[in-house]
Amino acid sequence: MAATSRQRQKAATRAAILQTAAEEFDAHGYSATSVARIADRLRLTKGSVYFHFASKAELAAEVARAGADVWEPILRSLDEDGLTGLDALQQLSVEVVGRFRDDVVLRAAVRLTRQGPETELPDPFTSWIAVVRRCLDRAVGAGEVRAGIDVDALAWQLVATFLGMQELARRVADPVDPVDRLDDLWRTLLDGVRAR
């Protein structure tokens, strides 16, 4: 059944609210973001926003869910490209760091996990660590990394490093593109983990 113009308008309004909320959460955090500001930016009433989302916490949870949903398409892309092991991990890092730089919803989702409402939010980090671990398991299976590497610890460290790169790139006096720093990271990292 085809969507009516009213259904399309509702969907478009909901998407605009989510996008604007993500921009506000990313820029100001959960506490400093208000439904009134989101509504004002969209030239809507607060009632219109509350029609789609019952509370600011519900809106934050939906932004966090949308941010957590980025991993599956990235995984499919890696599988379709036939990349394995360290090549897949390097490509994954480029995808993730680029997405984090360019995707306000992902940045907002990560910020909300640190500064969001008291309610339970989707955790983007657990799935990210699992994806990195999967790439590392492939690298171990292909003999690309040295024997005895602690895959769980390395996956955790890599995710922490990628997140730290994002924060640092945004906060230093002379901002840099974190994607440009990935070559430095991989050159240093691969010396420590690659099988000889």
C-alpha cells in the first residue's frame, strides 16, 4: 500500500526532528538541549515535537538507537568487498572515523551515552568492539598477527583509540582531520601486532 501524503509528511517531520535533536545533543549535550530549541529551529510548536516523541529522554533514546544502527551496513560492506583480517580492520577504521567526523547522529549518540538521560540507552561501543574483534579474529585465522595476541584487549584498545582520536581532533587548538591521522596510527600499531 502506498504511503499517503500525510504519512510522508509525518515521516519527514519525524526525521527532521531527529536530525535537529542530534545536532543539538552533539553541540550542547543532553542537559543543555531543550525541546523548545529543537521546535524553534524547525519552526514547529513543542506540541508537534511531543506528538512524535513523548519526552526529551525518548528523543535522546531514538537518536542513540539511530547512532548504534550504523554498524551493520559497514559490516556488510566489508563482507561484500571480500576484505579479511587487517585489511578489513584498516578499512573499518577509515569508515568509522569518517562516519564519526561526518555523521552528527553518530556523534550525538556517543555523547548521549556519556551525558544522556538516566534511562538506559543503546550502547554503540559494545557492537563496535564486537566488529573490531571479528576483524581481529579473521587476522589471527589468516596468520596476519603475531601468536598470543589478546584479541579482546586489542579490540577494546582500538575502539578507545578511535574514540579518543575523534575527541582530540575536535578539541585541540588546531583541529585536524582524524582520517588523516589513521596512517600514523596503523603504521605504529602494525609494528606491534603483525606476524613476522
